[in-house]
Amino acid sequence: MFRLTSFTLPHTVRGAAAALAARAASTQTASAAGSSKAKPQVATAEPVTDLSSEEAIALDNEYGAHNYSPLDVVFSRAKGLNVWDPEGNHYYDFLSAYSALNQGHLHPKLVAAAINQTQTLSLSSRAFYNDIFPAFAEKICQTFDYEAVLPMNTGAEAVESALKIARKWATDVKGVPSGSVQIISACGCFHGRTLGAISMSCDPDATEGFHPLVPGQLKVDFGDLAGLEATLAEHGESVGALLLEPIQGEAGVVVPPDGYLAAARALCDKHNVLFIADEIQTGIARTGRMLAVDHDNVRPDIVLLGKALGGGIYPISAVLADRDVMDVITPGTHGSTFGGNPLGAAVAIAALDVVAEENLAATAQAKGEAFRARFAALRSPLIKTVRGKGLLNAFVMDTEALQGASATDLCHMLKDEGVLCKPTHGHIIRLAPPLTITDEEMDDVCERVETTLARLEAEIAAGKHPVPQADPDAPPPRACERCGRADGW
């Protein structure tokens, strides 16, 4: 049975502060798995528990809600791209907490900002002013060229806030009768797990058992301009907003056709509809631009940010808009106790500083292009397509070539080689390292991936992954309740 280092509050506080300070200031050599190259350096700090990986997984399964199916690896320490489990085995993080770690694990500037602000003022609530949120508000508005920011905590909260703003704007400004406002979103979208967000989802896992869903939803195919134009022509008078991810992340890093976002923006203008860009995963330099919509030179009416805005140190999200949209929100119509808190604001200022000072957008652009070119040139029979922008990329696997294997099998094999990533839809692997990844680290990861692909190819050739026989009693694939397609998600 595990033992906590201490249950006494003074020790807990002291240990946490020591951990942050030590990780920001000192390093030592740790064990590395699967590589003959120089071992990465890891910061040391007093451990909070002495759990082994096996114990951690067992306790998680016993006491945690079973709403995730993680790979069987336990994070214990991390720095930059590098992660270590309790036993000291080393891994490269190629998921980055779904792009929350653009600045890398425990970036020293973000850690220092968190420590400093924690020791000064952590929370005021919005019932009073504080002297950190205004500085953050000015910085984020000037960085992204908007007039106002509504601070929240999580990405899903930002989405919910934007939906409220869109409905209020449509009612108060556009003149849509109350209760009649509709929102357009794309098939395959992912905007979170809250009720409003799943009401736009095409994923039966997200919606089954949670009815009645929030009404007022219209769906279009992602990238289909003709379909969007037809929907707006029929329903435009009652539509408050079009909500899109510039690149669909959870759907498998689906990149729309060139010019799609700009044309969608123009259609929104034509029908007096707000264009909302969910940049929670794609924003803050991930795709090689500060915002993914910048690739199409599009300026949305509302931009949603989160994840990397807190740099993996603290959750903070933001809704950006100009005053003619934002000011439909008035006292009493929306709020958050922790939204805009001093600690989150200080970390977010540092997070934006790091992105600018280290030129992470340009880094993501260059390294992403090299990554995609390398694996396109590899011509692995197992990879059908390599797609993405910047350092948000995916392998679309060839299901016929995989035979009985899957993207999940490949992710487990990559984990054994020290590379951590996650599959989606059974045949797609999302690859998104911290933007601070070095050339040496990228080369090492690519070599490991190439080795693993070759090993899986050899196993398939040796008959170790036979195609399973079809089960005549297996239920058919579940169809999207909106578009009716089994592949709608």
C-alpha cells in the first residue's frame, strides 16, 4: 500500500513549493528507456507519493470515474518534451495534453510566474478588482487584436460562454425571436463534454443517455461550402452563429480545403451570422500561426482560447470579441468565481510571453513541415496519409494494410519505444509534441517511430495480426443521429 509523504498541511505546502522551485531550477540524470543516445535530464523534487505505476493504475481504477481509457503509463515527473514514470523510465510526450503543453512541461518562466503570484494573491473573485487580470486582458486583446476578453477556466466553459453570447446577440442585436436562435456546427466537431457542447456532437458515445439535448442545432459537413450556403439560405434569418474548429482535432486532425474558412466567413457576413473559431486546441502557435484561422487570413467575430493559454500550469480560457458583440453580456448574465483570477492571469501572461519570445509559431511551422515530409517520403505501407499543420499532425493508417492490427496496437508499441501518443477512431494517430521540441529530440522520436512501423509491418507479414472473422451477430456501426452516417464521427 502506498503512503503519502505527509498528511500535515505545513509539509504539504512546503513540499509543493519545493517541487515547483526545484523543477524550475535544477536537474539530474534519470533513467531513459529505448534509446542509446544521451539520457535527458530531469528535475528532482520531493515526491508527493511513493506509488509505483502498478499501484497508481490500480487506485485510479478503484476510486476514479471510468470516463477515460488511458494507455498504461503513469506520469510522475516531466520537463519539456520528456516524461518519467515512477520507476524512472523515460518517454517522449507526443500528445502534449491535447495541445495544452505548447510551451513544454514545466517551462521555467511559467513555473516562476505561478510561484510568485501564489505567494502574492491567488483569488479575488470578480466581485472586486485585482491588479493582474487587467494586465492580462490588455495583453491578450492586443496580442490577438480584439477589443474585449471574457475570462473563464476551461475550454468547455469558453464554448458555453460563446454559445450564450451568440444567442444573446442574435436576440438583442439581430432581432431573432427569443427561443428561436439556431447555431450551426460541423459534423465531426468536438467542443467539449458539457451538455451544450455534446448537443452539437455527432459521437453517439457523447450523446447517448444524456437527452434531452440543447435544441437549436443545425449541422453541416466540415469543408462543404455548398452545404453551408444552402443551410444559411434556408435558415439564415434565425441563425446566430457558425461555430467551427479551424482544424478538427478529435476527428483526426482534419484540415479543411484551402479557402474554406475565408469563404465561410464571407457567408456569415452575407447572412449577418457570427463566425466563432474554436481555437482551444489549434490556437497559440500550435499550427504554425498564432491562430489557425491566420492561415486563411480570417478574423472571426469570436475566438475561443484555452489549453496552452495556461501552459499546463493552470487552467485558463478566454473568449475574445469586439465590443459590439461582447457587450451583450452585462452584470448578472454571465460569470465565473475563478474566471480571471490573479494566478491564472499571471500564468497566461507568461505563457503568451514564452510563445512570442521563443518564436514558437515559426518553430511549429518549420518543424511540422519537416515532420510531414519525412514520413511522406518514408512511404510506409501502413500509413495512408500524413496530414496536419504546424505541429498538429496525424497518421491516417491504412486499415487494409494493418489487417488485424489497429492504431491502438501501434500506440502501445510506440509506448514501449518511449513515444507517447493516442489513437482516435481506431485508425488515426494524433501527433502533437510541445513546440519547444529540439531538432535532436525530433530526430530521435522519428527514428523510434520508423523502427516501430517497420516492426509492426514485419509482424503483419509474419501473420501475427490476422484479419478477424466477421461476427454475424455484431451490431452495425452506430450512426450519427443527425446526419445518419456511421462515419459521421
